[in-house]
Amino acid sequence: MSWQSDQPSGAIRPGNSHAGVAETPIQAEVVPAKRAPRRGRLRVPILLFVATCFTTLFTGGPAYAGPLMFILLCHEFGHYLQARRYHVSASLPYFIPMPIGDLGTMGAVIAMRSNMGDRKALFDIGISGPLAGMVPTLICCFVGLQWSTVVELPRGGGHMLGEPLLFQFLASLLFGPLPAGKEIFLHPLAYAGWVGVLITALNLFPIGQLDGGHVLYALLRKKARLVASVLLAVAVGAVLLTQSYQWGLMLVLLLVIGPNHPPTANDEVPLGAGRIALGWLTLMFVIVGFTPTPFS
């Protein structure tokens, strides 16, 4: 899929935008020294949210910015509402606008004190964000692909968009095998869904304090460090061997975060068979949602 050479094009592409992957949300473990006045605590998140609305709008137009911001909001408030449910101190989401490049946003972060909750609380808070964001993401993918069109592959080439297994499945379900020289020209709604799939997969990497790291620690407790360390080493090796330097910033972020995860207030609380099954199934989304070459 592709589009004109001055826009991101590829086997799958947005119809009128060339936005990029928007988010890698992380819950940072911080302990605030003091409570800021309520008005001050609200002002910064609101201003950053408004700024991010403008940068995503400038990057991809309303048909891209609206769905993408809704996906991010669902993701972040999945964490936030569960934190409130378990009485774990958490900030409102801090969105990160990106006025240059093809991204529109670098995502959002929530500051929370995970040591205030037990093992079950950590699991529910960590998994709720990806699950909440996954629902509008899949809707955007399915509906957006129905609004997309099959076009001739441009001769000039351009930036190609990688196709996660999930997106390949949905595209083949709706369009079937494409004739030679044809590609899917993505509607902006479908592109927002594509970004949502990649965002969810990135956040579910079971390393450190990414969402997947929270889930992995809740599942394995202290053994999670060994698994995360091996996965981090594999990620570093893969980037170096394949020279996929577009992942350089993400890799640096993972190295800074590290494979360790702090203990909860009570690691001995049982999760139950249902949560354990849901946790492993959710972590497997990385396999169907991640693409090693999102842009080429």
C-alpha cells in the first residue's frame, strides 16, 4: 500500500495524512513531595491535552486526530479509573504534543505510586489501559478499512507502512487477495486504528514499567526480572543486527527504564485463574500487533 512520494505511502496508508506512531505511554513511579493545589494539578494536564489535540489535528486532520485522541484517552483513563478504584495515587494523563515530524504526539504518561496497591491492583491497573484502548482501536481499524479504497501502486514509491498480523487479517477479510500492482489506500480513520494497534503492542512489551511490565510482574512477581532482562537483550540485539535505527529512541527509553519492577504493597495476593489467563492472552497481543518496520 502506498501514497505519493511526498506523503507516507505503503501497503497501507492514510488517505490524506502522513502522521506517525503516536504513543508509548508509561506509568512512571514517582512519589510527590507535596500535593499541588487542585487548580495547579489540573492546569498542566488540560493544557497539554489541548496542545496535543492541535498537533495531531495539524498532522492528520480531524478524521485522524479525533479517533486517535479518543483511543489515547480510553487507554489512559483505563489506568486512571482503576487506580482510583484501588485508592492508588495517580495523576491525570500528561499528553505529550509533538509539533514537528509525522507524529503529532509522543503519547502520554501517568504518574502513580504502585507500592500503594497490592498484586491484584497492579494487574488491574496495568492491563486496563491496553484493554480500554483496544476497543476503539479495533473499531477504527474495521470501520476505517471499509472506508478505504484499493488503488494502483504509485511508480514513484514512497514510505511504506508495516502491516501487523492483526491488520493483515482484517485487510484480507475485507478486501481478499489484492491484484498485482494494487494497494489499500487507508482512510484516516483506519490509519488512526493502525496507530492504535502499534501503540497497544508497544505498551504491552513485558519490560520494566511499561503496561506489559506491570502485567508480567503481577503474573510472575520476582521472576519477571529475568524474563524482562532476556527480552531487553533480544531487543537490543535485534535492533543492532537489523540496523532498525527507527527504534533507537524506543530502545533508549527501555534501557533507561530497565527490566526491574518495584514490588507491590503485597505480592502474595492471589490473582485467580481468570486474571492469569487474561494476562497471558493480553501479552500475546504483542505478536499480532507489533510490526518491526512500521515505516520504511
